[in-house]
Amino acid sequence: GSINSGKTALINEIINNRLNKDKYVIFYINLRGKFIDDYDKFLKVLFNVYEEPLVDKIKIALLSLIKDLPDVIKSTIVSKLSGGVVGGIPIPKHLLSQLLLKKDNIEDVFDFLEKYFIEIDKRGKKPILIIDELQVIGDLKINGFLIYKLFNFFISLTKHEHLGHVLCLSSDSLFIEKVYNEAMLDGSAKYLLVDDFDKETALKFID
């Protein structure tokens, strides 16, 4: 939808009034006004860092990131979710630091997110990831354009694994067209145009 067409208002109405918080865990990430030109900034927007207890710090420090990731998620991350809407994906500060060290391997982040969503799904809830103004990261490169890797991950998460739902909002129609064609989204994504009422519908409200 174009600028000021009501995309964010619509998604907030859905989040706040139309979703059963007992069934869904909602992650809402708004990129509006953010300047994201590298890997570090992307991760810091995607994740919501918290300080983990000393016991968890020691545990994470002693264990390798990938090997023990499911246990880390079970013990320190999913327990932080109390339902409702989360502004970013909660992650212990120490774990984020480890992900930041691997600047050339975005797959580690995707592996983390997939295991994270699996744990939520096991608890009988469906995660919903919402990214507003997605075009902000349209030109970001991490071993190639990040956006195409993201959409391939989203397709895996939703269409293949059925682990949750992903909603992406954008006011840039050229960006959407480019992603649709180059990320091969035909048959994998649905589109909803958010726009002003046409004249006939508007007149009905006026009457």
C-alpha cells in the first residue's frame, strides 16, 4: 500500500483486537525511520536483547552456539515470552554477541530463528513475525542481497515447515515487484493491497 494508506493502522488493529493471544505469539518489527546498512544493525533491530542470569551466562559460555542452541532457547528465551506482542525477538546479550561475530553467515541467524519457532510451536502457540516497511533493508548485502535469503527462509518457515506466519508490509511497489520476481514467490505468498476507498464506496460512507 502507498504511504499513509493505513498499512500500519490495519496491522495494529489485527494485532491488538483480532488475534487470540492464547494461540499466537506476535513479533512486530517496525523498520520505519531505521538506517540499516550492515549486518550488525540488522541483527540489533531484529532482536530484543536482555541480560541473562549469571548461571545462564556461564552455561552459554561453556557450550558451543549451534550444538546447544535448542537447550539455550528452552531455558532462557522462550520462558521470556508472556504472550501478547513482542517488539523484537528476545535474545540473551551473550548469544547475540556470538551471532555478531559470525558476520558472513546469516544462516546461523536463520537456524536460531527456526529452532526458536519450533520451541514456541511445541508449546501450542503459533508465532507470527511481522516486519513493517521491509523495503528499508532492500539493498542490504550479506553475501548477496539479504532480502532474497530472508524470503527463502520465510517460505521454508511457513510453506514447508508450517511453523508460523510471516507478514511483510511495504509502501514501495517497485520493491515488492522486484522481490516477487527474483525471489520466486509465485504460489508461496499472498498479497493484500491497502488503499483508499474508491469513489463509490467513499460516497456510501458520506451518505
